Amino acid sequence: ETGVTQSPTHLIKTRGQQVTLRCSSQSGHNTVSWYQQALGQGPQFIFQYYREEENGRGNFPPRFSGLQFPNYSSELNVNALELDDSALYLCASSLNPRGAKNIQYFGAGTRLSVL
Amino acid sequence: GESVGLHLPTLSVQEGDNSIINCAYSNSASDYFIWYKQESGKGPQFIIDIRSNMDKRQGQRVTVLLNKTVKHLSLQIAATQPGDSAVYFCAENKGLTGGGNKLTFGTGTQLKVEL
């Protein structure tokens, strides 16, 4: 177990709706990254949060947004859901974003289905 | 463009045999690589990492080899066990403009252990 917890485990939404996914990082970790994993693919980086600020972003539209809280937990929000947003959403926490060796530890993910 | 790719999508081995999973990368400036294992219904689990100033690194039953000349990584699993059945990803750790790091994953290799 990595100590990274995500909720909910599964979620079903319809096209156009909004969704919020949650992540609690491993104790002592101040950096949270979010990834989207489509079926049969490797995870794709969405963004990273460090000390409540977005620290970097992948190639995802603005309707993907996030927050990090003072306790380092994080939320991923997706507005105007599209069918292609159906995927496993993974949260990873790490000790700090700038270390030469920055191991990211993953949660089990939230499986989102958009109908 | 930058990519991290795997040579074989599926690898079947007999229990007790050694497994070798290969990975190619395209960015010669990459300096840190990680192998993850992902079991069905779970998030990626850190296995082992290697920096570009090393050619080889060993862990418990696993060895990672890095050949910078041909931009190739391999993960060797000794005495493969049924519990090793999973999808294996190599990931390239890349710096972000904001100072953080992101992981770029390949598609993955499905390892199947036959009894």
C-alpha cells in the first residue's frame, strides 16, 4: 500500500455533467500529480500541485482543473464531460517536486464512465 | 517528438524462468527512469528506478539495465512468479517549467506467468 487514497472508486456520469475526484496524499508528501489512463494505455500527465499551486500542466484543456489544500490533499475537477473522458484517473504523491529523484506513489484510481 | 515506448505488448513466461521487458526512449537528454508494475484494478506500483549516470541497478529479484547509446531500458525479473503477472511500464521523469517533475509513460507490456 502506498498510503495514497482516492475517492470515489467508481463513478458514472452523463455527457455535459461535472465531476470532482479526490485524493489524499501519503503522509509527509507535499506534491500531488494527476494522470488520466485510458483503457490499454499508459497514464497521461494532467497536472501537478505543490504547496497549493499548479506546478505544471500536460496537454489537457482548461475544463480540467484542480485544487490542493493546506493538508496537501487534492481535487481534480472536470467540467462539461465528454465521452472520451471515460478513463481511470490516478493520483500520485511525492515528497517534493524538485528533487533529483522524485518517486511518485500512486493511488488505486477512480474509474470514471461517461455515458 | 518525445516518447517512451515498449517493444512487445505481451510477454508470456513459465513460472521460475527469468523475464526481460524492454523499453525504448527517444529523448537523449532524459536522465531518470522508473519502472512501474500495475496489477488489474490497482494503480501503478514503483518497482525500481535508475539515473542516467548508471548502467545497471539491482533490487530484490529485479534488475534494470540502461543503454544510453541506443536509448534502451530493460527490466529483468528473476525466477518469475505468478504474482508477477501484471502490466509493466517504463516511465521517463521529465522536468516541468514550474520546477516540478512529470512522468511520461509508454503503453506497457502485459506479463503473463504460466504455471
